[in-house]
Amino acid sequence: MTTVGIATGAGRGTGEACARRLADMVDVLLLADRNEAAAAAVAKDLAGRGVRAVVEPFEADVTDREGLARLAERVGELGTLRAVAHADGVEAGEAGWRRILEVDFVGTALVAEALRPLATAGTAFVYCASVSPLIAHIDPDPVVAAVLDDPLQEGFLDGIREAIGPAVEDPAWAYPWATYGVHRFARAEAVRLGPVGARVCSLSPGAIDTPGTRLEAARHESVRQLIGRTPLGRTGRYDEVAAVAAFLVSDEASFVNGVDIVVDGGLCAAVQDE
């Protein structure tokens, strides 16, 4: 049996770090990214390092159903889907509210929709989210929750704007709502896929040293204060997030399912009662 892995957003950041971990865990690894050149550069580097997997770049936008269908078709041609590390996304400082919700939340649901038919015993998915909804204490009322539970419905973005109100138009609020949606979606997906023996978890990084984090820290004192309150006294690294993602899709995590794992240096513990 040829095992196939997928890392989304594999051309940079957490997605690239996840790809580097998965490259020694599967037989074939697809590096999915909107920037095919960036994915190809990562693939070339991995091939030069003599990793286990045959590494193949694949141009794919997580908001494009047709592209994701081609990705799923390619997996079917290659073998059995074993591991998916979905890290493609945008941060609060990188886009407007619609784009954040479209990529980070709706994109996650579209990836799941495309790959769900390939899930089998031993397949594991990890969806990268964020601690931001935990820190913001996101707790939707039933009306908002009902909208969030169907991110692929027609007019979803307008529906969530109507349900939450104008506050969601602030990217700093859109991001925690989007990643809360990922938390919620991952739990539901774990229930859907459990009967076939597949697992789904979400993964929530805290303050990671990313361009978006640096930008937001430069703009907002509140962000700098949160970073400063991280008990370990520093921001995290991409590879520290990827190490946990790799564990979650590994056989060692074979009974870990339907939960969100926080990788934040203790930040949530420091602010949980506020």
C-alpha cells in the first residue's frame, strides 16, 4: 500500500514546516499551495535531503472546489490517503474580513469536502486554527452557531455578517471567529469520519513568530502585551507547531480524535481567567 500525505500552504511558514515533518512519514507527499513555485522549491529541497517520500508540488487554492477535486483525484491515483496537515490560511493582518473567513474557515470545510471520500482506517487530518477564539472567549448564541455549522451554504459570508453584526468586519475579530469555526468544524468532522476509522483534530498555535504576528505587534499594544504574557517568555516557531501536527497524524496519536490541541507556550493558561 502506497501511503499519501498532503500539506497545504506548503510553500511557506507552518505549512512548509509540516511538509518537512510529513516527508519522512509517508511514501508520497503532495505539497499543495497557491504558489506552485514556492511549493516546487520546497519539494526540490526535500528531494535533495533524501527524505522517505516522493515529493510532488501541487498548485491548489483551498477556496477553489475544482482545484481541490483535482488534488483528491491525484491522491486516488497515487495510493491511500494517510495524513493531511492543513495549514493554508491568512492572518488578521494579511487580509480583509471576508478573505479571512473564506480562506481560514470556508477553505477548511472545502478541503474536508474534497478529501472526505478518501478517508479510511488510519487516515488522520489536522486543521491549523489559533488560540485567538480562546483568548477572545468566543461563545456564539444559537443563531450564530447555526450559521457556523454550515460554512458551505450559499451566502455564508453574508449570513455570518448578519448573525454576528458589523464587529466581524474588523479583521481582528474576523480571525478569531474564523478559527473558532475551524475548532467547531473539526469536532463535527471527527464524528463524521470516526466510523471509518479516520481521525480529525484541530491545532491552535499561540503567538508564533510569523510576518502577521510581527505586523500586528507593531500596530497594536494589546498584541505586544499578549506576547509578553506568554509564560515561556518568547514567541513560538513554525517547527514547534509542525512537531505537534506530525504527532497528531502519527500512529502514536491513534486514539486522539475530535479535540483541539493548544501550542501556545502557556499563554491561554496565563489569561484564562480574564
